[in-house]
Amino acid sequence: MNCKIQELPKKEIAAIKHLWEKLNQMHYHDSIYFKDHFQTFTFEKRCNDFADLNDEEIKINVLMDSEKVVGYCIATIKKAVGEIESIYVDDEYRKNGFGKKLVKENTDWLKKNKCKKIMVAVAYGHDSVFNFYMKLGFYPRVSYLQLKE
């Protein structure tokens, strides 16, 4: 596979919508307690989280196979805390190291921007990604529980 990683301007974030929706479906499938959240969570709602960030506080990398976007990683900086907000690589491109490269590009950017902490949140039930993140140096530190009403 001859794929390349390139940066995507925030204003072009819609280019990853089809992949984000696949990720949201995966979270819906894996969710044990909050399927209703993922069922009603839209790409537009997710993008609202990024609306107030300036270009220096968000990095979007995409994995390109020719002209086709087949993966992405979004990182943000808020008050010197870096976060891998979202990552997805299409099934047929997995197990080729692309996810690792996407996360590394974004964590390098977060470190360069002097983030005091770099974090990633994992939806409960989506435990299959823990090994991936742990190979990249991310380890569980705390679990947050949310009141379900």
C-alpha cells in the first residue's frame, strides 16, 4: 500500500465525516450502557467541540490512498493538555502501521507544543484498542463514570 499522511486544514474537516461515522458505529456496537448516546451523536455535534479552537490548537492528519481519505487522527491542545481526540483507519488499511504513524505524528506535534499531559479517552466497551495505545506508551490511569439518566 502506497499511502501517505498529510495535514488537513480544520475548515476541511468534512473530508473525514465518512470515517468518523464508521467509528461512531463501532462505538455504538461496543457500547454497553450508552448506545443511545452514539445513536444520536452526529458528526456535526462532534465538530462543535472543535469550533472554538484556533488552528494552533488542533491538528488533523489524514491517511491518503491516492485521492481517497482512508484514515485520520485529530489532536487538540486545551490549556497545555494534549489529547488524541479521534482516530480511525479503514479496515483494509489496518495492521500496516498506519494508525501508529498517525498517532506518532500527532503526539510529536503535542510534545513540540509543550503539552504537560497527553491523553486519549477510550469509550467503555471499546477495550479492543487498549493494546494499540499501550504499545504507543498510553496506559490507563483513571476511569470516569457517568450518571445515566
